[in-house]
Amino acid sequence: METVWLDIKYGIRLLWRSPVFTLTAALSLAIGIGANVAIFSAATALLIRPLPGLTDSSRLVDLGRTTRGRGFDTTSYPNYLAVREGTTLLSGVYAWRVEPEPMSLSGPGGAERVYGTRVSGNYFSVLGTAPQIGRLFSDSDDRPGHDQVVVLGDALWRQHYGADPAIVGSTIAITGRPYVVVGVAPRGFQGTTILESELWLPLSTQASAGADRDMFHDRRITWLVMGGRLKPGVTLGQADAEARSIGESLAREYPTENADRGLRAAASSVFPGRINIIGGFVGVLMAIVALVLLIACANLAGMLLARAAARQRELAVRMAIGAGRGRLVRPLLVETALLFAAACLVGLPIARAFIALLLALLPGLPLPLGIDLAIDWRVTSFAIALSVATAVISGLAPALHVSGLALVPSLKADGPGGAARLRLRHAFLIGQIALSLVLVVAGALFVRALDRAAGMNPGFDQAAVDTISLDLSLGGLREGEGVAFIQQLETRLRGIGGVRAVATASDLPLDGDRMSFGDVRLPGAPAETNRDEAPIDWNVVTPGFFSTLHVALLRGRDFSEHDTAASEPVAIVGAALARKFWGDSDPVGRQIVLASGLSSSGTRQARVIAAAADAQFVSLGEVTPYIYVPLAQQYHPRISVLVKTSGASAIPAARTLVREMNRNLPVIDARPLSQVTAIGLVPQRIAAAVAGALGVVGLLLAALGIYGVTSYSAGRRTREIGIRLALGADRASVLRLVARQGLLLTAFGIALGAAAAAAGAQALRSLLFGISTLDPIAFGAAAALFMLVALAASYLPARRATRVEAMAALRSE
């Protein structure tokens, strides 16, 4: 133990004597470790760490609807009841509304927007959740006609009610209706999803909230996520087989509604049915940060090998006086371990900064997220394990070199093995350059994709457009009242200085969501005509929508105030939908059938009054068949008002107007349209920022490696350079001789890295918006950048070599 302590003190002294080496090595490793820890923290929060308030979460499963054996979607209420009654392998099956919905919570200062989730009565019991105070729901709470009850979240209880336990049993007003508070959920509880709710209501309250009662009877209306708990001894495979069997039975029993539909079970996740997508993106980020750590390890291994070579005589003297090979290797390993211990300690604060950067890259999202990126024991253990593993990898080469040291040759000026060491350093450098190039190419591809996205014309103008999102039902407004409210709000907004145009839409462009109210077909065509195709996207709008967003009407007229519920049903079709139904013929005046499940009038015929230019409303680069109907004829309470301004934001004035017109109606969200459309580019922005920032780190490390190898090589060739100069070689030829080696190594690294980047870029195809994975600009720019850096890094030691005096060089050894 005493010798180990001496080795530690000796290692600290050596590192202290080489501050540049120590700082460079520790900082590069700390950046690599910190980046890996930050992404692992995100992976842990999204994919690994069990959510609070759940009992034995490993026994929970998600149940999803499939179409022809594919997908994992929401299901209908009648099918949920059938699964709940038909299962024998699950101890319970629960259901919840697909996402938290905005609600209004009445208070002394007016209505406040909160997010609530409607759940089945057995939701909490199947999850194994215990109340913080009071009780949670039971099956009897989820029956029509039962007293309306609510469970509060911990945050809402503390912030809004001061953590008063007397709130249990009291009545509060949610969306204008009385609810009895029966309990408070445990701290941090958000169910099985990262979407954060502030309160929970029974599913049965959906009907009393004014929803279509067919939601509880029609098997075609899919609005619920299902989950369950495995009975003791039951495996996931067995539960999945049973779910498939139940799905087949439902398809046979209800062929009209459930044909080609099935069920499957999967391990519970915070992204039901989308775990592969999220896991794939996190995997891309982990691969990017892992490359940085490999680059740092290769750089450190090369530097440690050079230090070991510089200490060759010292180690040979130790061996001559009786030190064993293990005694020689141990100080090197201790020195490496000290470096990685320092890197680990510095890496954790860097990880926190990196996490803050990731969070800063996220735009404001329309739904509340509860993601805890805390550095807990899992993340800390990962950091320590990563440090140990990389220390072993980095210290392996110098340790093997020292263990194979030959005594007598090592006591000479330059014993055998120098060339082998240099070749090994060259190999490390080539690998380092190759990995760095992969990072830079990945960053360049993402930047190119973002640049392409910014330069794309989505078919609408989002500049200087503010959005104010409302749910009119929260203010107690029914259909006629809601239409009148919007008309009055639009009129008053147009009177504000600087407002150029105002319109309303049920669906905002590029907001990451899509809306389909039902089937659209030609008269005489059978129902479900488009069943095998992607659903036609709908938008419910008011007059002026197209002019506000500068969407051209190719022919026909816009909606007007005369298109009311009492007038002839009308519609405007997108050009893609017009081509789908009528080819190149003029669609104006044609009749179409709208089978909307949200319309009080049900299926109806509408006359096409215009064709609008195609716009990329669903996702960039994708034009889908689109239909527009007037709000007065297809009422939908959840809408967004679009305000085109001359520059100054209209959001503060719009908030004031809404509060003046209905103090019980909260504004759900308000932001510029440019922020709404940015949501779809979040993965690209994060990946570009991560790859770009870490690519710069990799480039600097590669430059350091090129400089070190060129300097070491030039030092070993001092006598050769002296002879060349003595024989008449000019300084320019010596400059080229020394610099050529760094440039050749860089060229080898670029070739290897380009091949690796071309292979790895295939995994990024879905994120690149039409940019080729072999984009010549990205690859060419990265290669040119590395050659410029290599030239600069090689020039300095080469220039120093040209200043060698011939006679001094010949006497140097």
C-alpha cells in the first residue's frame, strides 16, 4: 500500500511538472466524458429511469392497436372494455386520454390554464400508486352520474393551494363545473408518460365536458391509450400473444369497425409505440458523443506513448537497479488513472452545462414535459465506469510499450523500437483524424439540412404572424356562442394598430400534429373509400385564413361571412386533393362528401368553392391532400387565432382582449408562428449543435495530435536535417520534408473517415430533408478544413526545423 501511495505522489508530481500536457489531456477527456454523461442522462430519463409513484414498473405493459400487424396506436372505449374483460394474464387494464388537455381552473383572479388527464377509475390502482393525502380514484368514480371528482398533482396542490391538506373534500371549479377533490397524487407522479399533468379526472367526465357521446360507443373513434400489469409469473410474450388473440376476436366480431385491426402488448415506456423512434435518435446522439471520447482517448494514448518514450532511459535505469516490469508499468497506470479521475471530476460540471445547452435548444412546446435530467446514481456510476474503461484503453499502449522494454538498447541514445513507437502513434493519429472527420461531416450534414429547411418554401408566409391558442369550451362557450366570440375577437384584433390581417384555424401549420375529422369522398363512393390510404388532413378556418398566411387561391373564392351553419355547406380543397379526385379538371362547383365524426349533422355533401395552392402544413418536404371547411359550418372549440402584424407583437393585446371578453377563458398558448414551426426541426437542431460543437473539439484534438507527431518526428530527424542542410538543401525543401508527413497522415485519416462517415450517414437519412447522405459540399468542406488545419499544425514544427544549424545538428547526438 505504501508503494501505491508513493506512486500516486510521484504521478501527481510528474503531472504538476507538465501543466500543458496535464491541462490538455484532462480537459479533452473531461469534455468527452461530460458529453457522454449528459446524453446518458437524457437516455436514462427517457428510456431507463422508472417514473415516480409507480410500483414494480417492470411489470407494466402498453397495449396498442395495430393495422395489418403494424403500428401501435390508440384504441376506442368499447374495445378497451373488451380487452379489460377478456384478459386473463393481466391483473388489470387501465386507459387514459392520449395527452393532457388544457382546462380552466377558476380562481379569484379569473380562469387559469392547467393541464389535466382523463383516466379510467382503475388507473392508479393498476399502476400501484398511493395517494399523498386523501384517496385516488376507484371504479365507482368512473361511472356516469357519479359525483364528479378530481385528483390534484403535487405541484398544483403546493403552488395553488399552499399544500393545505384541508383541500381534500372541498369543491373546486374546473372548466366551469364543480369537482370534489378526493386526494393528491404523490410528488413527481406523472403516470407512465413524460407529459406532465397537473390534475386527473375520470374518463366519464369527458361526456359531461360536452364531448360527442359516440366516443363511448363507436369503435371507430380511437382516443385512448391502454396499459396493464402482468400477473405474477406471466411473461411479456404471453401477454402479447393474448392481446393478439383478443384483437383477432374483435376483428371477427366487429368486422366493419375492426377489420384489419389488431392488438399487441409491449414493455411500458414513456413513448407508447414510439420507443424505437426516440431510442434511435438518442442512439444517434450517443454515437456522436462516443466518437468524441474515442478521439480524446486516441489523442491521450499518443501523448502517453510519447511521454513513455521520453522516459525510456529513466525506466531502463530503474530496471537496471532491480525494478521489475510490473513496478515500471504501475506508475504509468497510476498517472493515467489520476488524469481520468481529474477528468471525471471536471466532466460532471461539464455534463451539467451540456444538459443546460440541450434544454436551451428545446423550443417552447405546446404540451408540458416532465423530464428530469438529474445526474443521479445511475449517471454518476456511468461516469465512473466510463472513466475507468477509457483509462484502461488509453493507458494500454504505453503500458505494453514499457512492459516490452529492452534494457541495454534502452540505455542508448535511441534504441530499437523508436520506429515502431512512431508507427503506433501514426495509427492513433490517423484514427483520431478519421473519427474527427466523421463528427465534422455529421455536423455539416445537419447544418446543410437546417439551411435547406430554412430555404424551403412551405407554401405559406410565417413572418410576423402571432398565434393565440384557445379552447372555447373552457370558457363555457357552446357552438353558436363560440363562433360569435371568434368573430368578435377577430374584429377587435383588426382594430389594433399594426395588425394587418386576422384569421382563425383549428390546426397550426408544422406544429408536429395533424388533424383528420373523418372521411372525405366523392358522392356515390362507398364509405371508407380511402381506408387503405393516409387520412386526408383537415383544417377548420375562418375567412381571411389564406390571405393572412399568403396561401394562393388558384381558382374560386375564399370563405365569407355568408358561409354559415344555415347556408349551403362549402369547402376549399388543396391542389393535391383536387388532383386526387378530379385530375386536371376544375374542382370548383364539384360536390364532395364530408363524413365528420365531430359534426352534429354527421355526413353531409359540400360544394367546392375554391382550390388552394399546396402548402406543407404537416411536415417540411411533404404535401398531403388537404381540405378546408369554415368554422361556422364545422365547429371545433380548440382553435388558434393568427394575427399578421407589421412587426410589433400582438400577443399582449390579444391576451388582454380575451380576458376582457371572457374572464373564464384562459389562453392556452401564445407565441409567434415561427416558434410553432420550429418544433418539427428540434431533432435536427439538437444533432447539429451537438455534432458541430463536439466536431470543433475533435478538430482541435486532431490538430494537437498532428502537431505532436510532426514535432516528435522532426526531433528524431535532427541529424538527418543537419546532413541535408550541410549538403546544400535549402530551407524550403526541409520545410516540405517535415510538413509532408503530417499532411500524408491527415490524407490517410480523411480517406478512412470519409468512408466511415459515408457508412454512418445512412442512419441519419430520415433527419436530412432531402440532403444526400453523400452530400459533396459537406464532405468536401470537412476534408478541406482538415487539410487546412493539418497544414497549420505541421507548419509550425516544420518551420522550427528549418532553423536548425547544420553543425549543431550534427553534434546533437
